[in-house]
Amino acid sequence: MVEAPVEKAKKPSPNAHLKTVPQERELRDRIRAEAHQFAKSIDRSKQLTKPELQKLGEELLQQAGFDQQFLGFTMVAIANEFWRDQVSAVDFKRRLLLLPHCLKNAEGCPADYDEFGLDCRKCGACEVADFKTKAEDLGYKVLVSEGTPIVLKIIVSGHVDAIVGVACLNVLEKAIDKILLAGIPCVAAPLLSSNCRSTSVDNDWVFDLIGLKTEAPKQVTKTYVHLMRASNQMFEPAALDKLAPRQRAKTLTPDPSPGERGPTGDPLALHEKIAYDWLMQGGKRSRPFITLAAYDALTGGKATRSADGIDISDSVKRAALAIETFHKASLVHDDIEDDDTFRYGQETLHRQYGIGTAINVGDYLIGLGYRLVSRERKTLGSDVAADILDKLADAHLKLSEGQGAELLWRDAKDKTITALEAMKIYALKTSPAFEAALYSGIRLAGPADAYEKMITDFSRHLGVAFQILNDFKDWEGDSDNKLVAGQDILAGRPTLLLALALEALTGGDREELLAIVHGEHPRQAQNLVPRVRQLFEKAEVFEKAEKLVEKYRARTEAIADAVEPTELRELLYYLVDTVLDRVEPEAPEAMPQLVALSLPLAHA
């Protein structure tokens, strides 16, 4: 008889003692009432960050004499008051109700998942049905899941402007930082326990939040959502065809024959379609967003106050689009050089169409990027276009140097590498794209000479920290690119984690790690990744890398501290927080369901 493996107990959160929901209804109501009065003095024109919200929660608890264990609950109550008027002013049809699975009937939920989530109207045996029915009758979109990344994608898609949520404090803690950072109006009701079965919530509180409706408030909180949407909308088919018109699409036969990969017809048109389809593929669009947001910050920052404040010409958008064409080209070439399997949750381009075609698509996108800027020289001014093209060329060279150094290391006999050497490669591989995007936005708004050193230093520190976080992602897996954990070590890439391990390990452990990197280890490949993890943990590389991320984060923030005007400084802070955001991966078994649930909303 084989014994079942013993499930490891989860480590308690270091702040678990601060996440208690008051079990007495009278106490919950008192805290909410105190939060209502307390929040009246908060300046709603500025974004509310999680550290600031925690400070406010601690202050309220101390003033009212409540126990500190209710800090998490109090933070939610204050955030609700902060956003209440702005959520109330959003049309019901532009709101999302986010409900947890754990509210459904624990004795056996008879509801089936349809294309929009749980089909609750046929049942009515639990709160999910009651909340969902009322919300849908008002016009809400409703999602029954726990996926914060999915929610943010829905927000950026442009179909939802506010969120009403129900979740346990643990989930709210993970979501609140991202939601506050993006400036998305949101109110929430915490579940009365974190038990994932037979939990409950104050039903009247949820119904009150769902039914909020008032006129628009006079004071609106700053948000980058409008600019995030603008950067994403550039890659929708109609917008992309306007900004970068296709030359050969009319010669395609749209319906493929059975067994063929795609459209047939003119091979030139097919090549163009592959390039444009790749350009429209997923990703966060963070680089074109940086360009648009930097331009907006130096031209008054109107887009952070209202969607009506977005006044960005097609010429500026084409420059931002060019940044993404370079980025997408570099991904195609990187995937070939590293022989990666997945990108954006599907096979990489060279696996779909072959190496030769993929190389050429990457080259095509580089040419497209240069042309998008060069043909705007009459509108932008020859000096502006020339400066941006020069920065793009400089970024292109640096990216190639970084990738070249990595490839030469991979093919070398000597596989030793220091942490300093790894970070030099990181600075060349990642930072230039941030630098080009930030510089382009600033230069489009006016002279950039006074900002050049700041842009270079800020981008270098940000890029290194981002690449270190990407190393962590390789060991966690994710829903976009690295579906298989440990790919970097199997591919023999010179990562910082490897460098830290080689510097810390001695004797047989170090020799074993080098043998793995050389491909000379006797174990099968599938057994190597767990062993490398053991060696990395022994060398404490994950802890050391975390400290380096914080070190580089501090450097970027110190640079931002001295930047004027305020709008640009606040953008730099926002970039630090978002680019260096550590997203916890979804449970593998939950990911397909969450993606399926999001599709109807994304195409509403």
C-alpha cells in the first residue's frame, strides 16, 4: 500500500493577525461608520496607494480604540468611502460585479458554467444567485472567479469603468494594491471568514454596494486607465490599419483549405498578415503606454483626469507604436535564438512558421518601426523625428549587444559568470526599450536635453530589476510565456540566479551545477529542474535576488524624487510600482477556466 503524500502546511502570512473580520455585526457597522466620517478629510484628487491606505487604517483604529487585528477590514472600509462617489457615478452597464466561487452552495451547487460564468438564475439556493441576478438586472457584467489579472485585462479592454467586489480579506489584499495603483474605482465587501466553504457575507452591504447611484463627483481621482486603454486600442485591427495601413491585405484568400495553417493567396500578403497578427498579439503594451503617458505628463496630464482629456495625435501614436514593433521584433528573434516553445500562451512564431519566416517577420517589424517615425518628420519636425530615430537606433544596438553577449556565453566552454556580469547583460537586454519609450514621449512633448541623464539612469535600474523579476517568473511559470518552469537553466542562459548560485556554492555542489549548465549531468532533463532548485535554495539565491530588486527599486525611486514637473515624477513612481509588480501565478488548474470566463466580457 502506497502512502499518500503528506501535504505541506501553508506558511501563515506575516500579517495574518491583522486580517481578522469582526464577527459581531455591531462592530462591523461601527468600523464602517467611523470610516465614513474619517474618509471625508482624504484628498480624492490624488491616487491612494496601499502603504498610505494602511497608514490611514492604523490611524483610524487608534483614534476609535479598535483592535489592530481589524486593520485589513478597516482598510477596505476606508477604500470603499474613498471610491464610493466615483463608483456611484459610473453607469451600471459600465460596472463589473466580481463574486467568489466560495459563496455558492457548499452542499452541491447545481448551477453549470455557461460562457458568462455560473448560470445561477435557475437555482437561487445561495447568495451568488441573488447578487448576480440583481446586478444583471441593473446592467452589470458579472464574473464569478478570483482572477485579479483577468479583471485588470477587462478594465483595460475599455468595457468596464468600476468594480464592485466580494472576496475574503486575503484576496482583497492581493487585489487592492493593483486596483489602487491603476486608479480603478472599486468598492468591496469582505467575506466573514477565509474558509473557502460555507462562508458568508453581510448581504445587505453587498446589495447596497451594487445599487450605488449618484451624480458624478466634483473631485475625480487621477488614473492611468485612460492611457492604458489608449495604448491597447492602437493594436485593435481598425486602429492599427489606420496608423500603419497594410499594403497587401486585399490579395489574401481569407478561408483556408482543410489542413492548412491560415489564409492562402499572395505570399507577400500572407507574410504581412503574419507580421501584423504577431504585432496584435498579447502583452501588456507597457512600452507604448510609457511613451503616451510621458507625452501626456509633459503636456498637462489631462488624460489622467478624464478620458475626454486624451488629446494625442496620430503622429504621436505612431511613435508609440514604433516602440512596440521593435519590442515584438526582439521577442521573435529572442525566441528563435533561445528556441523557446511558448509566447503569449501559444507556440512561438518560429515553431508555427519555421525559423526563416520568423527571422524575416522580425526584420520586417524593425523596418516598420523606423518607417512609422521617419514618415512623420513633416508633422513632428525633422529634429524631433531625427532625435527619436537616433534613440531607437541606439536602443537597437544595445539590445543586440546584450543578446549577443548572452549567446556568446551560452556557446562558450567556460560557463562561470559573476552577478556583476549578469547584470551588465540585463542592463543591455531590457533597459534600452524602457529608455527609448520614455525618451520618445518626452521628446515628442518638447526638448529632452535636461532629462537625458535621468532617462538613462532610471531606465537602467528599472530594466535590471525587471529582468531579475523575470528570472523569478521562470521558476514559477505563468500564463503568457513560460508555461514550463526552469526553462532558463535547461537552455543554459546566463541568469543572475545562476551567477549568485555559482558565487555561493562550493565543492561538489558548484561542480554539479556547472555540469548541468554544460549539459553533462547524468540525470534526465525532467529531473534536473528540481535539483537545480535545491541548489539555488541552498545558495539562498532567491532571497539575495529579492534584496537586489529592492535595491534597484530604491535607486529608481531616488531618481524620480528629483524630477519635475509633478506629473512626470508621479508617472515615474507609477512605472516603478507597475513594472516591478510581483504577480503571484494562478493555480495551473484554475487558469483555463479564468481565461474562458473573461472572453465574453472582453468581446462585449
